[in-house]
Amino acid sequence: MESTTMAKLILFISLLHHIFASSTQSPPLLPKEAHPTKSGYLPINPTVNTTTTNNKNRSFIFYTFYEAQKVSSTLSETPLLIWLQGGPGCSSMLGNFLELGPWRVTNSQTQENIKLEPNPGSWNRIFGLLFLDNPIGTGFSIASTPQEIPRNQSLVAEHLFQAITGFIKLDPLFKERPVYITGESYAGKYVPAIGYYILKRNPRLSVSERVNLRGVAIGNGLTDPVTQVTTHAVNAYFLGLINEKQKGELEKAQWEAVELVKMGNWSMATDARNMVLHMLENMTGLATLYDFTRKVPYETNLVTEFLAYGEVKKALGVSESMVYEECSDVVEDALHEDVMKSVKYMVEFLVKKTRVLLYQGHLDLRDNVVSTEAWVKKMKWEGIGRFLLAERKVWKVNDVLAGYVQKWGSLSHAVVLGAGHLVPTDQAVNSQVMIEDWVLETGLFGKDQEEDVPPHFKGSL
Ligand SMILES: *[C@@H]1O[C@H](CO)[C@@H](O)[C@H](O)[C@H]1NC(C)=O
Ligand SMILES: *[C@@H]1O[C@H](CO)[C@@H](O)[C@H](O)[C@H]1NC(C)=O
Ligand SMILES: *[C@@H]1O[C@H](CO)[C@@H](O)[C@H](O)[C@H]1NC(C)=O
Ligand SMILES: *[C@@H]1O[C@H](CO)[C@@H](O)[C@H](O)[C@H]1NC(C)=O
Ligand SMILES: *[C@@H]1O[C@H](CO)[C@@H](O)[C@H](O)[C@H]1NC(C)=O
């Protein structure tokens, strides 16, 4: 999510407003009941060889953690969800305060000021919920030098592993808890990368050092970009948003991105993909590609405005001198050559060893249903044939149509109706039902009847 000049201007004006209006006492922006259970900084080891590894110039990943509102059985069995934002370079505080966290920032009707209100669809109803500002240099996270910011997914994963194990060590009760890694958009890269890293690393660690990974979930993800970039034209055409001539122009631009990938020209390939999205924006004239029905973009600037207050930063354990940026250009630049690189092979590994959920809000034009199905059907996994033949079931929440779920074995795919790129923002309660049912393997995410068949009969299906 990129902030526009307009959003910055609005922010500036509202800050001025705050400065001149702050003489009157107002209730705290972050009331005690909305404070995270824990928040702060997890140290990251430097990659550059330096003799000075004092904390003053180390890198840190910033986190906020919200314990489950209701503990299911015992705390040590209560699942732990980790959320990663996309970008590359966008802060997970967007997920925290605009999407799935227990409190969301809104524009209050009575005052001009922003305020928090409880989220009826929070993902921490029955699970612990950890937000990580990833990679270093993003949001409130600290990169000791720009050179330390990862330029590939292996280093992203290494840093995340340090942050996650560092977090688990904070409390002996975290040790046994089942861990699920979730995220959105560019986290379609990060989520497979850290999942893969954990599963490769675990066998080489003593039992007490392992991360108890039980599954990964990706919302509107960019995972196999070279396949995904080829779907924009056909998707927009059949939605009636572009005509046949425009479809041809867009296909030509898509083809250029694919050719650059084939040549291994990663930087130019990223530029070519950006061109495709820019052309689509230009042709359709939409307010945002994140949801083709929106008249105005998502109000991500509310989070930026909220996190500019010293009082809020203090309560979160952030230095008041830290400046929050919704998305970091420095991080985006560092990962520029990574954008078009596929992590599909990592998902293929994960689906064999653990559980995978892919979900998409169906109004998104950037990383949508069509673009996900295009790479899923190319997966190298012995279960893919049966997954593709599995029934796409109608999914209802409280008797109202919520979307569709297709599942076979360890792979689940959910389409969320009435949602764009930020699924939990648009469908709070349905997104909560989805993640809870998937984690607990209930509802449409329950075990397939086929799976009860003894393993030696399965091959004949
Ligand atoms: C790091 O630098 C120190 C001091 O220059 C040197 O002794 C050490 O071998 C280096 N370590 C690595 C892993 O390069
Ligand atoms: C640590 O600080 C020194 C001096 O400011 C700097 O030269 C060095 O690059 C820093 N090391 C890292 C890993 O950031
Ligand atoms: C990823 O980046 C790190 C640090 O720049 C580098 O040491 C490593 O070789 C890179 N890994 C891959 C697979 O490119
Ligand atoms: C990438 O492509 C551009 C344009 O075709 C070319 O100028 C550049 O040299 C290429 N870079 C690499 C690393 O191949
Ligand atoms: C699309 O690009 C053309 C040519 O640069 C420009 O004239 C037009 O205003 C753009 N349309 C939109 C909706 O941005």
C-alpha cells in the first residue's frame, strides 16, 4: 500500500490541527484496555562482520502481541498466529489497527479526531496474535544500516526466525503453543519463506529449540509472480473493465515482464510488472486496484495519523522520536530485484509437510482469485489432481453467503465475497470465522471424508 501525496497532505493538516487543539484534555488515544499484552523489540544479528555488536547499533524487529481474549483449553495449547504485512516494506501495524487486530482506528463521527474501536472480527478471539514489522527497516522496526536490510527471501526468513524464536523465549508458556504464520499480499513471499526455513531448520535443532509450526495462510498473495502477472488482462476483460484492444495492449506488457524474467533481468522485470499495474490503473480509472468497487482507497492514512502521536508510540514501547512510515521506500528498493522471483517451490514443500490456506477477497485486481488459481494448478504436488477435482463448496456464515471453500488434504482455498485486497477490513467477522475454522479444522475446513480412507486406497482415486 503506498501513501499518496494527498494522504500526506491530509496527515500534515491533521497534525497541525492536533498541535493547536491539544491544550484541552481529551481521553487517551490508546486506552489501557487497548494496550497490547506485550510489545517492543526483538534483536536481529548483523550479517556484516562487525566487532561492535552492542545493542546501540543492532537491528530490531518491532512487535505487538495480543493474547487470546478467550483461552480455548490451556494457554500452552492455545494457537499462536503471526501476521506479516506485504509491500515490500509495509508495516504490520496496518494489519493491527486497520484489519485483524482487536482494536481498529476509525474516524469518529462526533469529533474530528481519530479513535479506536473494538473489532468484532478480531483474529485474537481464541488465538494469541503477534504482529511483526518485517523486514527490518519497516514500520517501527530498526535497521542498523540500510545494507543490513534483506535483499532476498533467505535473509528475510533468517531474520524472522530470530524474531520468532526471540519472542517465544519471552514466556515459557509460548514454548508448546502451535504456531500458524499468516500474512497478505507481498507476504505471499514472506510466509512461505519463513515456513520453509522453519521446517528445514527444525530437524537440525534440539526439540526445545524448534518452532512448533502447524500451518501457513496467505491472503491475496504474490507468490508465483511470473504466472500471476499474465492474468491481469484476461481478468479485467471478463469483468468488463477493459475492451479487447486494451486487453491486447495489457497482454503485450505482461509478456514483456515474463520475457525479462526468462532473461533473469530481475530489476527490469519488476519495472515491467509495475508498468502492467500502472496501465491497468490508467485504463480503468479506478480509485484503487485493491478493490474495483471502492470509490475511495482504503483509509490507511488513519493508521499513520494515529501512530504519529507520542502518547501512542510511548504506550507501544516505541521511542517518541521514531517516525512511522506506512511503507518504507528503502525496504522496497532493497527487495526490488526480489519481486518477480517465485516461491512456489516453497509452498510445494509446505503443503507436503504442514497445512496451507490460500484465501482471496474477490474484488481485488492486484493479487486475486484468478491469479492464485493460475499458479496453484501448476503446483508440483501429488495431491494437486485431487485438489483440483475437489468440490468448490458454497460457504455460509450465519446462513448468509460468505464465499467458497475448496479443500483437499493439506491445501485449502477460500474465496471471500464482498472483500478486496484487505480481507479482514472488508469482512471482519467472516475472516474471523474463516481463520478459526481453518486452524481448528472445523466447518468446511474439517477433515475430508476421503482422508479417513486407509492410505493404501487413496492412490486409486
Ligand atoms: C570478523 O572480523 C574480525 C576482526 O576483523 C575477524 O577476526 C573475524 O575473523 C571476522 N569473522 C568473520 C566471520 O569474517
Ligand atoms: C555499527 O556502528 C558503526 C559506527 O557507527 C558502523 O560503522 C557499523 O557499520 C555499524 N554496524 C552495523 C552492523 O550496523
Ligand atoms: C541473500 O542475501 C544475503 C545478504 O545479502 C547473501 O549473503 C545471500 O547469499 C543471499 N542469498 C541468496 C540465496 O541469494
Ligand atoms: C536488463 O534489460 C535492459 C533492457 O533490455 C538492459 O538494458 C539491461 O542491460 C539488462 N540488464 C541485465 C542485468 O541483463
Ligand atoms: C491515462 O494516460 C493518458 C496518457 O498519458 C492520460 O492522458 C490519461 O489522463 C490517463 N488516464 C487516467 C485515468 O489516469
